[in-house]
Amino acid sequence: MRRDGSSRAGTAPGSVTLKIRAHLDSRLRYPRAVRVLAVLLLLACVAPGQGGRVLHAWTAPDDMPGVVTEAITADREALVLDGKARFRVTDDHTTVKLPKRSFSVAAWVRVDRPQPWGGIVSCLQDNGAKEGGWLLGVRDTRFCFAVASVGSDDGDGLLTYLSASRTFTPGGWHHVVGTYDGKVMRLWVDGELDGESAAQSGDILYPKKTWLDLGAYKDANEDFPLVGRLHSASIRTRALDRGGVRRLWSKRAKGWPEAKPPAVDAITAAELAAPIERGVRWLLKQQHPDGSWPAIERDYYVGQTALCLYTLLKCGLPKDHPAVAAALAYLRSHEYRRTYDLGVVLMAMAEMKGAVSEKEIRGLALQLVDLCGNGSQRRAARWGYPFGFSATGVENGDVGYEDISNTQYALLGLRAAWKAGVKVGKRVFWERVARALVDDQSAYGGFGYRHGATNHTSSLTSAGVCSLIIVRDILEDLRAGGAIRGRVRAAVNNGLMWFKDHWSVSENLNGGSSWYYYFMYGLERIGSYAHKDRIGGRDWHSLGARVILGRQGKGGAWGDGDMDTCFALLFLRRGSRASGLGPRMRAEDSVKKDAAFVIGSNGQSPLIAWVRRVGPDVRDALASTKGTLRWEVDGAAVDTVADVDREALFATDANLERPFVKNGGVKVQAVLDVAGEKAPFRSNVLDLWIDGVEEAWHREAVRDAARHLVPRQGVEAMSSSHRPVSRWSGAAPGNVVDGRHASPWRCVDSDESPWVSFRLPRSVRASVLKLCVEHAQDVDVTINGNKPFRVTLANDVRRKQTIVFKSRRIRSVRLDVRSRYGGAAFVGVREIELFAELLPEEAADVLLVADRR
């Protein structure tokens, strides 16, 4: 390790010039001008100043004392990076000489697995309040280079992270160089330019103090060691040009061992249980009072509810679970016109076979077949948006718009129907779909968004390959012609080869950061449908699961919310398997070592808890006497069993059996009192989550789904104001009567007197009005333009609030918000519903009886 600024070659710049001059002066037959030109040319080729002085250079093991190294080849060793180790050059970068402006940082490195962040050579701070320094490192599956400069300082420093355009090969050796010349950042991989940026300029902006580390990304609040090997690294005082980078790379380009996929431990059910359970709980908490779930695209709330229902069923919730019943009732109360909705609803309905009739499944499947070609039978080979689509979510009539994503979800729905025994579509139809899929695939096996697209992403290729597998299986079942079946089988193999050559489970290759979980669910379907535990020679599920587990949020969700969480859970659960899913995975609580005895439970209502094992102290205490077993729930005794000895402690009569009346978290513990003992023996505490109790809102959602009187079409809605409407979101007044609580009307923040109203195309006879509101407290309700009456509403978005009046024909309703809770910036109404009569079981929920006409 050299810190004195000398070159590793040990040659002074002046000596090179003297040798060249002496050699040329001996050849006097050349004219002086020629000799001078030759000197200049030779100097341009070999002058060390071109690449700058080598400030620091490290090569394992000589320059990395005190670390673990291993032999890579007969003449090469490397620092072992196990995700914990690194080589600390200094804990204060000001104590070593570092470049001020122009510089190059280079390394020979092997990264064994992608990770969100990692460092090869790190000298930076990036902790929000302050950014400075530089980094040569890793982001997911790509090398990266970061610099902060004086010219781009925004007051507290600003780092630019430049990522390579290509992914690295896990387990393969790469030469990585980052250069900065005071104007342009460049990233070079294996001798080739792989990215550049002009976002930084001027001198390097260093933090006041930071570390200089090899093999880790290290700053004040983050520490991300690499997993792999580091052979060598160096820092130079100038930015290498292309020739300099290639010369540096070519010196060691040969002789590295061939890349092998790194070994990975198979993921276990025990590792997956707790994250899956947290995700399931999070999903259940998002369900609305009408049984629905929201979505990132406002036009697909119905499809999102179906996706959540399908996911929960695949995660082991029983068909009679109250959340499942509420979701099914919601789905049955709607009609479907869009491909995505129909496809996912079919998946959920087929999974509910038994509770859902074959007639229902067949009707949806036939409708989906009719939508192929966007309803045009002449072109029925792909699916798209059957009524057109635009960026604002408004139907635009472009029936020629078809894509692989719509096609995939149509085929997923039809496959689900097929597996449920509903086989729709003639052989000629399926052969036409097969030919279109084969034609959409590139020569290298990839798929783009639409036919002829040249950008082939992981997500869209997974959609195309999954679609091919579905069609392959159906053609086999139909005994289609050998030629088309052969073409489809070859296309499937070609698609699998694409993933071998474009492998990543940490990002959607060529698709940026978007649609990652969509892609991972597509990868899971390929593995499950094709019955493959390895894709491209890799354990796709274990590798992908470890990445997904690392990205779960604290509350249990993934990514953008409902949809990403569903895709993540389906991947982790391997939900597309035909068998082997088993019951819901509930994580076992860890047992403290000092627990006198251990209890277990079924984790649901009605709760059954039992004694699993006892420690030596309990065995000794019960050797000659009996005790009293007391069961406690949330610290309160709920059951007592007297006269228990060692054998009776494990008998069924000693178990706790207890139903619950509401869902939520509970703590269960058993206490054993034995005469003669100084203190009672206490078991471990079970921290349980109960969600299988049918609460009042579950029953109301099922009852109301088919009873409400407001039609879905022809209703005119108005409001004092509303938030902007786009493809992704919207808060228009029509949302109060769209039949889904997931899409509310919301006023703008500046609206001091918000109101919303609707007028029906024809009057309906009703005596019950139900509201679900956000932040509204005192509200004036006007029916048919008559004198308003005031109601004070509860601040509870998960509750329908019921108003009863004398039966009458109703044409219009208006709500004027007079006050709001807690000074909220806005108020909203999720839904206004009308019903003919109040059911007896709803009487306790009535907020107000209004007799005014």
C-alpha cells in the first residue's frame, strides 16, 4: 500500500524523456524536424502524466494486511468479502492524500450477488443532511460511480450516482473504473464506456470527515459491505481516457476463472412464514367497508380487489373467512368490461370454485374470449383495452391497441377457468393466439410491450413466456397440430434462454425501477407453470425471495402498496403451484429461555391453546403434588383448570378454547400455581393476531353489495371543488356514487364550504341513506331540494353511517359540510348509498332518524 504518491512502476517521468531523446539523437540521418515530431509522438503514447500519478494502489494480499484472502489463480489472490469484512484504509480521509479535482478509481472485483447498495472503494457521506465525496460501488445488479463537486453544491452537497447501462455477471470478475475530469463523470466496465454524466463540475466536494474503505459502502449512518472478492484497487490523480482504461484492463483481462452462479442456501418455510404473515395482515387492514381494495390505477379498483382476494386465498385464508366473503360479494355486485378486470376476477372466481358456480366462471370466460382482438373477431389473437385508453384513463376508442400485458392477464384468467373445468375457445382460436405470441417474440427470446417493440424487459418477457406456457399446455390438451405445438415449445425454450442471458432478481432489466414486483410474479409463474426449480441454472425462488424479503416495509407492505404487496406475496408463497400450498403460514413466536413451560396455539378464532412442553422446574414441582393452570388473555384470567399433574397438563381438558368477538392483537399466557412454590410458573407469551372473526362491517358489506339502489350509469354528480383526475388517481364528485369505497370524492384544500351532490336518471324509493366520509363532522343533508337536516358524523373512514327517514321517492341528494375534524385540510366522501328499507340487524347502527320530507 503506497501513500507517498509514487507510481507503482517506480519510474520518474523525466527518465522516460531522456531515454527516448538519447535513442533518437543517435540516428542522425533523420532531419531534426522529424526527430522532434517522433519524440512528441512517443511522449504522447507513453508519458505517465496522461493517467496521472498513482496516489494509492492495493493488491491482495501484500497491500491488505490483516484480512482474509484466498487464491483465485496460481498468481492472483483476493480479499474475501463475506458481507461483513472490508479493508479499512483510514477512519479519517483527511489523513491521506486524495485527488482534489480530476481522478480515476479502478478495481478488479467479483460481486457474488446483487444488493441494493455496496461499495468497492468508498470515500463519501450521503446521510440526507450532508452529501460529499465519491464512491465506486454497486447498485442492485449494476456497477455505479458517485461524485459530489463544488460546482453542483446545493448548500449541503449533492451526489450524482451514475449507474452502468449493463448488469454485471454475479460470480464473474470485472474491471471497473470511475473517472472524473472536473466536467464529466464516466463509468467504464471491462474496458468499455458504460455510462457518463455532466451533472458535476469543479473540484471534488469532500465531507469534513469520513472513512476510506475497500469492499464496503460506508458513511455516518449506513454500512453496506459487499459479498464477493476484491483483487486490487487504485486511485490516480487524473481521469484516464479510453486508451488508458483499456491498457489498464488489458494487463489482467485474461486468466480469470469462468463465472459460476454463486451458491445460495435454499430459502426455508420458517424464513418465509413471518414476512408472509405480516404481508397478509397488512392487506387485510386495507380492505374497505364495502369489501374492496384500492389500486394505483383508478380504473382498476375492481381488478385490484380480485387480485387481493386471489392472493389471500393463495396465502391460505379459507373460503369462509369474513374478508373473503366480503370481497366476493363486492365482485359479484359489479360488471366487467376491461381485460385486466376480467382476467383477475376469473382467477379469483376459479379459486373460489364451490362457492362460485361453474355457470359464473363460464360466463366470465366467454366474455374474455369475445374481447380478444378488442372485440374484433377478424383480428382475435391478442388482447388490449377493448374500449380504448388514454393517459387520463378516459376511453378513447383506439380498439387497435393491443399489448402483451393485457394478453397475459387474459390468458391467466382463461387458464384459471380451464383448470376449473371450464374449457372455452375452439382449437382454431388457440392456434391463432399461439401464432401471435410466437410472432411477438424476438429472435433472442425477449418480448416488448407491443408487437415489433425493440425494448425487451424482464417484466414483459416474463409475461410473454408465461403466456406461451399457458397456450402450450392448452394446445396439448386440445391435441392441436404438431407444427404449431412445436413452434410454441421452441419459443418457450427460447424465452428461458433469454432469462439465462439476462438474469436479475433485483430489478426489472431494461425497465428501470418500475414494475419490479409485477416481473417477479411473472417469474414465479414461469417457474411454477413449467415445473422448474431452476431457471438459467439458478434457484430463482431462493434468490428472488431473499431480495424481496429485504424490501418489505415495516408495516408489512411492499413497493407502492396493494398491488406490489400481492405480487410479492404470490412470489414468496409460490402461489401458482398446482399443489403443495398447504394452510396459512403462521410464524411461531420465539420462546424465551427462562420460560418455565411452553404453550402453543392454532392462532385463530376460536382459539385453541395448549401446553407443548415443560421445563425441569415444573416437572420437579409436579412430581408429588398437583397444581392449578390459569389461562390469561391480555393479562386477564379467562379459564382455570384445577388439580393438574404432569400428565393432565398435556391433556385436552387442560387446553384453552375461546372464541373472540372482534379482530386484532391479543396476548395469551398460561400460569401454573403449585402449592409449596414461592411463585407461580409462567409460560411464554403468545402474541397473536386474530382476523377470522366476522364483524358487523363484514356482514354489512355482504348484505349491501346487492341491495343498494343507486345505478352505476347515468348519474349526474357535482361538487364545490375536487382534486385533479388522472389515470393514476382521481377525486371527482362522481366517485361518491361509483360503487367503490376505494375511490372517494375529495375537495381541494382551499375549499372552505365544500359540498357534493348527485341527481339520479330516475327516482328510486328509499328510506335509508348510508354515508362513508373522511374528516367531515357536521353535515347538512338535503333530499330532493327540500329543507336540509343536520347530522354529526363519527370520524371513522371504515364505518358506514346510517340515516333513516320515511320512505319516499328520491331523485337528488346533497351534502354540505359545515365543520371538519381536527382542522383537516380537506374533507371527502367515499360513498353515498340508498336502500329501500332498514334491516332488523341494522337497527343498532342507526345514527339519526329524520322524518322530514
